Amino acid sequence: MMRPVDEATIAVYERRAAEWSERRGDAADDLGLRFRERAGGGLIADLGCGSGRYLAQIGRPVVGVDATARMLALASGRGYPLVRADLERLPFGDGVLDGAFGRHSYLHLPRERLTAALAEASRVLRPGGLLMITLIEGTYQGHALPDDDLPGRYFACWTEPDLIGTLRAAGYADIRIVRAGRRHGSPDLQATARSRTSR
């Protein structure tokens, strides 16, 4: 049985998926392109793909994963394979992915569950496979993030030292974190890391 990221958050996305997609449109940065260049030509999973705004940037072979049926319905017209699943129980065999891309998806997990969720991503990555996640910098946790345009979603913000420690605990190496500005509020932490070559 699928374990929801956060029931209240999923409910917001199910109810307001079209509004979320209209406000954000297709990805305006080149994050997916840069990730593909670093991850190589193998299979990448867009974990928390939402309406699929990064799928074309990442390019084939790619599979979109999301916990929200309405988001996947919006993404279905883009022509890429999709699967409904949760970040904490990914529907892939061990070591089948070259890359795992999580743009503003893992920030909906409570802090105490992130290490296990990232270890699950490491499980499905080949040794040396590339992970990228983006989180909001800070210490906030809860369902009332300031300036949230879809109120009621759960957010867990992270400091750089805590995120580095969590990635190490989840079994990653070659950890790099870059700050990137956002339209509102605190900057993003863009973290990349490699699955360890031995397990």
C-alpha cells in the first residue's frame, strides 16, 4: 500500500493541480538539462514530477513518479512513462537508475523521514548514480510556510550542515550543495550526490 508523503499535502495537490500547473508552467531554468549532462544517458526518474514540467528537459529515457493522481493526469499528455508511487517506496529494482531527480519534492517529507527516503533513492541508483534534490533553506517545519501560494502543504526546510549530514547518513558521497534564489522567501539548496560505489 502506498504511504502518502503527507495526506494534507496530497489533498492540496489533488484539489489544485491545474492551478499549480498554470502558475508555474514549463520549467524556466535548465536544471533538468544540466542534470542529464551529469547523470549520463541511462534511465532517470523524476521523483515528484508533478505535471511533468522537467521531463522534456531531462529527456529520454526518463520516467515520472508522483503520488498525486491529478498531477500525473496533467503530465500524461507529455508522452513519457509515468507511475504513481511514493518517495519512500520506489517502484524500481535495485541499481536500475542512472539518476534520481527530485525538484521540490523531498521538502514535503518530515525531517525524521528524509534519511530513509534518500536511502531508498540510493537503493534504486546504480553504484555511482547521481541524485539531485532541491529543498528550501531554513529551519521551518509545518503546514503554514510563509508565502505559500497553495496553503496547507507540509514543508520541512533544511540548513546546509543538516542536509549534508543526512545525505551522508543515507549513504551518499561526493556531496555538493549550491544556493539558488527563489521568487519568494528563502533560497533553495540544490544538492547533488553520488550513490556509493560499494554497499
